[in-house]
Amino acid sequence: MPAFNTVIFCGGQGARNIILSLLKQNRLEKDIQFNIHTIVNAYDYSPSVAKLREIFHMPGASDLRKNLASLLDPEHEAYYFILKFLKYKTDRIAPRQVDKIIETISEGKTGTEKIFHIISKLPSNFRIRLKEGLNTYIKTLREKNTRINYEDFNLADAVFAGLYRKLGGLQEATDYLSESLPLLGRVYLNSNENHFLYGLLENKTSETPSLLLNESEIVAKKSSVRINRIFFLKKPLTDEEIQRFSNSSFELLDKELRERSVLPRPRRSLLQVLETADLLFYSPGVQHSSLLPSYLTEGIGKAIEKNKKARKIFFTNIGEEQDTSNYSAAEIFDKAYLALSRDFEKKPSIYNLFTTIVINKPAGKDSKNKPYVQPNLSYFERYKNVHINLVQDKMQGLEVNRSKVNVIYMDLEDKKPLKRNKHSIEKLTELLFWILEKQPSLQKRINSALTSGAILFDVDETILDVRIDRDTRDKYEETLLESPMLRILIELLERGFKICAVTGNDLSKFHKRFTTFLIDHLKKEDKLRFIENFEVYGNGAANHIFFNSRGEMFDDFEYNRKNALQEMEIHRIQRIISAATELFYKAEINHSPEDFAYRYDVNIWKYEYDMEARRWYFEEKPGERKYIPWVEIRSNCSMITIKPLPSKKHLLYKKDVDLRKMIFDFLKMQFKKEFGIDYPYHIKEGGWSSIDITRKGINKASAVKQYLDKKNLDPREVIYFGNEFRVGGNDQSILDEIKELTVISVNQAEEEIFFTPNIIYGGGRGVYSAMHHLSEILEIYKSSESQSYYDIDTVYPVIQQKISLLYKNKIKHRWKALQGSRNYNISDGIEIQKELVRSLNKNLRYIRKNTTLILYTLEPTEKKSIFEKKNGMNLLIDILDTYASICSDILLIVESAFRTELERLLENRCKNVMLIEASGNLGEGKAIYDVLHNIRNDNADVFICLSGSFILSEKIIRKTLDKHYESDSALTFPTSYKVRIGASVILRDSQNRVCNADYKSIKSEAEESERDCNIFVIKYRELLESLSSIHHTYYNEELSSYTFKQDKKELFRFLYIIEELYKSYKKVIALPIVQKEDFMRI
């Protein structure tokens, strides 16, 4: 098994994703390993660190602390507690209290503050060394009779200061602490000497001083003037010297600082690491404070040049840092090249210091966080031995030339909103294998591509069949997990799919019912390592647990702690709950079990009745009765649950009293009185019989967002299975807050589901419906694996294949239901209906996300309205229903006479349809223009659907014109309207006569034409008149007597208007509805 000795020049956080990429690869790819060594400097001079440096005469330790955190083993049981300690700040604690806390920790005692809980969970060896450091820290402060300002102070820095004083060096202190930590690499200082960093700007101006007085000023440089040079001084400048320098010329200041500057000297062990490395990374980061000081260290450049075997990879920044604002990637590289060449009398060959230079390809002019660093690739053309790679998607264009320096120009940015300006771990991993020429086996790469994304699910009635009758339930032992479901989940985990359960259940009970059972079976089959693909959010999604490859369970300490309720809050909430439970005791169902059986289904109510106490109870242990409802404070005080409460799901008669709803309403009213209208808690009805109380903002959607961010997943790559998609249901938040995630309902009747663009009706049989869909995912995997075996470029992720299939079936299902349930006589309009369904299917991919759909009503004829026909109105409603299920918003422009009727029919359905009233064609044109103007957004899709209008291709327009005109040389078309043809073409003149050909011949022409072509909306007279009200230059007062054959110029004007609309609103696409005449025949 090859192991690459890997050295990384780091700053604070710049190399984090490179490190994570290597650690991930160590975990997954057993045949290739990386022994990681990071190099940092210690010149930090932030206010809290500056005081420590002054008192202890030591370097700044903050970057050392950050790099130790990056190298922690995430599978270690104390990982989150160590991470929390290394990041712990004393901001919210009074300064005198901080001194007491530090003294208490150093004595090995405990207290009530959060930090004591964190320390109690740390490894024992680390706790011992932590106490040693703090003991020396306190002793030193007392000896010097001084105090520390604890504002923005990190407690771990005090430990480093104490150990530095005790052991005599910061490298020694780092090594001593590292021995007690679960690290997956080693951290080296560029030098163990204490230096102070200064920067000199390129020229002196009246607005900005020439001298940057410390590392913090360099990092936060606000001047547009560039930094000329950095200097290393053994002592900080005095106030008198700073005042004198402020009046000096640039030349004198530069000369004096050069004379005083002493380059840092490394330890021999660091140079040996560089000389024997197999891989060397120059990471991105703040150049003048984090990286250039390390490159300028004596002997570093020579040690790198001496190592001829190593691959030396330089990464430029994605976004600009303040110290290098307006620098190109080439200029950042040039700074590093000059710094590493300082040891040489003659500048060394570029190839001896760098074998690969990686430059990010900007996604646009600017990112949302920082301006992008621009590449300036032409700079590298001056070097003869440089090979430039312009890389497209899937590494197309990348050719590693081992005899030259490879400049790789590719998009490396993580596109997740919270990760912008950061390198993508996945892209880094793929790039690394190309550079090493050690790509994973084809089968592994195919499997990784096929299983990208994730499967998330609710628990009850989704994977656990908990609502079975009592007799059957009694036959179960410890679990309610069906054996076929268990086999499916094990196979999904084995294939590499990421799976996450998101449940309102108590985590301890879920562990007993599910995860313990799952782990036992994986152990028996020697597949336990696959459990690391499985995670759980429980207790109302307020707690998160995950597993390592050995089956050990870990709490996400940071996430769980953030969601916990405080003790004082719990007392106030319990007082309100006590008053609410009195309602239950007074209810008629408590009078006798017979009263209960009259109203509720006793087969699904699993409790006994105490005739003497007149209360329901259950026994956890024989003889120990627990009366209901009881209040349960779940793990880590994250959720308070009241259960069981009979709800409408237990009712035998729909009109009877829903007791849970009554108590739920009472609680909400009392919370408003106690905490105010905006009370900071979320009260929800959970499952069949509980009420859950958590902090506001904690729900399944917040858990899913955290999971997606942690796993670096796009919501469009994920499927969620759930069963409570109703107002107040615990799955509803996912529909409301994560619009791009595909959701499958598996336990509700279709008519109970409020359809939104991202929900799919997946059946109503709970666990068995979920098993059907999960089995189909495995079938798709098996089929795709065999088809893609020889060509990874043809791989299409299985979950995305499943999502595409779901949406395709969704449209077919809804139109089948429409045609079957309404009893339409569509024999005459059958072809039009087919064209409509075909168009919907083909254009579905364009209107799933962030789409506003604009629909004209089916306008009436002069004497009779289509809306007077019941079937016509019903068909319009069903069309709206279908579109509403796949669009974010629908704007329906409606004639005044029919608004009231439409509002009545749309009530309680099609929630995302908005009516806009307009009279006449000019009114419609003005309305559509106003709507477009208001929603104008480069990132939004705008679809205009015109009843009585059909898609017209360039080819068919030309054929039609050829029949009526001798020449069409003046006719030109825009080139940007690229969509699929979805219907046949019917052109009509102002007398509503078909003017090109009969329906069948035009239909055949449409089928013969290209499927991707330039398109235009044709509803000739009405649309021309409407749009002419906007573009008044082209308005024709005699339009009412206009006929198609007589005036070819009007067609050009029409096409010009469409082109102008496209230029203004980026995407204007027409989809067909149905011709008016065909509706009349229906």
C-alpha cells in the first residue's frame, strides 16, 4: 500500500479543504494513504494574542491551534469536545469570572459553566496536559503581577502560553499537546524563534501610512496600495520609532527595516521533512501573513529545490484577500516564486520549485462574498517548460506532462451558498488523482458517481410499521422493522448510498427499535463498515448522531448543544403543560373505557385504564404504573414531549372531539400569554398522539439543511420519504423551506396532499410503498452499473434517474386521472391533448425550479363563453392543478366577468395561483407587461402560455411562407430560443381561418422538423395588438380588418417584438394550452 509523505504550507483556514480531501481519501481509499505534515508560522498579533506575546515573550499560537483542529480524527469519540475546546472563547464571561474558571480547571475541579462539561469529555491525557499548561499560565501572571484582557480570548491560547513557558519553545508545546490528541497528521512551525512581522507599502501617500505595524494590520489592509515587502524584527518597534518612521521617506524606511530584519531559521527536522516529501502543497490563504513568511524562512527554498522526486502543487486563491486585492493569480504565484528563490544566488528553474500550478476558473465577474482572483494565464507563456491545461467538466482537457510545469485552469469552487470562495473537496480529490496518475479503479469511480446524492426518510409509517394492530404488534420482539425493508437498507448502504433518518421520535427508543438491530445484522454479515454511510436526526430533529466504520455512535455535540433548552425555560414551560393536562383529565373519555371505545379505535390505543384513579396508564415495569399523559424531557433537554393524546387519527367518527388538537390550541394560547406573541418556541403535533415543544427554528427542514451542508450536497440530488405532509405535520417544513428537494409521500391519500412543485404521491401503503421506491432505486443501480461499466462519462447518478422518473410519472398520472375522473368526451380533441401532455413532459426540466408561469384565460367568443360549459371550466381547473404542481407561482390573467367563478373554484386548491384581472386584449398585454416588469430577475424562468397559441418552428414558418409568398429573404430569426417542440402548428388569420394547411399535414410537418429549434409564440392578432400597446411604434389602427395573407410586414413586426421581449427578460418561452375551438367541441 503506497503512502505519500505529504507536506502542506498552511495559514489559518486556507488549507482546510485540502486537508479534509486527503483525510477523506485516507478513510475511503485503502490502497492509497497520505502521511500529512502541515507547516505554519506563528506571527499572529490579534489583540488577545498580542498581550500573551508581550507577557510570555512567545510567538502567536492561534494558527497552530486551528491546524490541530483540522487534523483531528472525526471518528474519535471525543472529537466534538476537543474541537469545541480548541475554539472556545470567553466573550460572554466576565473577566474576573474567567480567572476563576481557569484556576478551577488548573486545580482539576469542576463548575456549572459549559466549559467544564466540555473538559469532562476530553481524553484523560489531554486533560492532564491542559491543567499543566494552565497552572504555569496562572503562576506566570502572578509573578509578573499582570492581568489579561479576556475580550475575544481563546482559552486554548492560555494553555499554549503556559506550556511554552514550561517547555521552552512553541514547537515543544505543540508536540507535547499533540501526543495526547487523536491527530491524523503532525504540525510543524516554520521556526521556533520569536519574530514580529511588519509590512511596507509600495509608496507613501497622504491618505495611508507606509508601514503596517503587525500581522493583524497586514491581514486587514484597507489601502489599495500594494505591499512591497515584509520584515521580521526580533523586537517590536517602540512608539518613538514608529513616530520617527512615519516622517521618513520610503527609501530610508525600506533601508532601515532591511538592516534590522532577521529571517527566521527552521529546525533541521523541518528541512528533512521537506527533503523527503512525496507531495508538497502550497495552499491558498492570506499570502503576506500566513504563507510568504514561511516561504522566506532560511533554507526552505533550498530544501524544496533539493527534493527532485516530489510533486509540488501550488494553489492560488479563489476570492481576493485584502492583502492581495487586485492581484491576479499570476502575480500571487510570482510573489511565492520570488520568496522561495531568495536563498539562491541565481534564480532556480521554476520546475525545481513547482511541478503543478492550479488556478481557479472564475464562475463570473464577482462572487457573492469576495471578488474573484483573475487568472492572467498569458503570464506563464514566458516560460518554455510550462504546459497550460484548460480543463472542462469531468477533467476533459487535462493532460499531466511530467517533464513540464503543468498550469491547470479549472473551476474548483464549491458552489454551495455557505461554501463560496472555498475549494470543493470533491473536485480537489479528483484533481489529486489525476496529478498523481493514480486514479481510483474504474469500478470505484463508477460506483461513486452512481451513488452520489442521498436518501432521507421519516421513520414511523415510512420504514417502521408502528400502526399495526395490537395482536400483531405483540408478536414482534424488539423491533418494528420489517425484514424486507432491513434487507433493502443494508443493500443500499453496501452500495455506497448515503442514508439519513429524520424523526421526531425519542432517539433512545429509535436506537432500540432500529439502529441496534441494523448494526447487529451488519456485524453478522461482516458489513459493519458501511454503517458510516448512515446518520440520524431525532428528538424532533433537535439532536444528531452518526457512526464510524466500527459501529460506534457519536453525538454531534455542537448541533445538539445549540438546540438545548435551558433549565429556567423548562420550569416555565412545565407550569403551562400542567394546566393543559387538566383538560385531558376532565375530558369525557376519562370517565370510563367504554366512553373511550365509543369515540376512539381501541385497536390502535395501547394503554390500560385504572378504574380507581379513573386514568389511563401503562407499565414500563410490573407494578410500576405510569399515568398518561406524561411529560418527557428528551435527550440533552432539546425537546419536551406530551404523550399520548388521542387525536383525529384515533377517531371513529370524523366529527367527534380531537382532544390533542384542543390541548394543542390551549398551549399556543398560554404560550402567547406567558412569553409574548413572538414566543421563541415551536409547538407541533407529532405522530399520532404527541405534542412536541422545541426551540423555534428547529424542525426537520433545519436538520436536512444541516445535513446537506455537512455532506456538501445539492438538494436536487436528494430524495426524502415522509408521511405527514399537511398543515402542522412534521414533514411539512421540508416542503415549505427546501423547494428544490424531491419529496415522496408514502402514507397519505392523494387528495389529502397539498401539491407543491417538489412533492410526489408515492402511494398510500406506508412502509410497503417506501420499499417499492427503494427497490426501484436498487434496480436502477444494477441496470446503470452494467451499462456504464466501460465508459464513466455515460454515468448518470441513480438518485437523479429516480427523480426524473418520478416527475415523468407524476405528469402522466395527473393527466390520466384528469381524463378518467371528469368523463370528458375528448374524441375530437384527443390529438391536442396528447400534444399538451407531450409538451409538459418535454419541458418539465425547465419549469421545476424557480419558475413563474403566466397563463392567459381561455377567452370567450363574442356571444358565448367557454366558461359557460361546465366541462370547459373543469378542464381549465385541472390544467391549472397540473401546472401548479410543478411551478412555484402561476399568474392567471382573467377576464373580469369570470373572476368570481374562478376564485370560487380555485378555493382550497391551487394555492400558488394568483388571479390578475384585465379587460380586452390591450388590458391583457398591459397586465402581462407589468407582471414581467415586476418579476424581472436574471435567475428566474418566465414562461408565457397563451391559450389558442402553438409553438411555431423556423422550419415550418418558412414552409408556410413559401406557399404564399415568392421570397422570404427579409425574414430573420433570433438564435436564442432553444426549447423542444411540443405541439403542432396552427396559424389563423383575423377571421380565425386556418391559413397554412389542414391539421394533419401540419402535424406531420411538425414531426418531421427538428426537435430543438428556434420558436415563437403565435396567437397572431390578439398578441400583436396586446404587445403593440407596449411597442406603440408598431401599433396598427386598422388591425381589426387585417388578414394574414395581405401584409407580410406585420409578421416581421411581430417577430421583432418577441425578440425584444427576449432581450429584456432573458427567457420568454411559450407552451401550448389547447385551441379554443377544440374546447368548444369538448
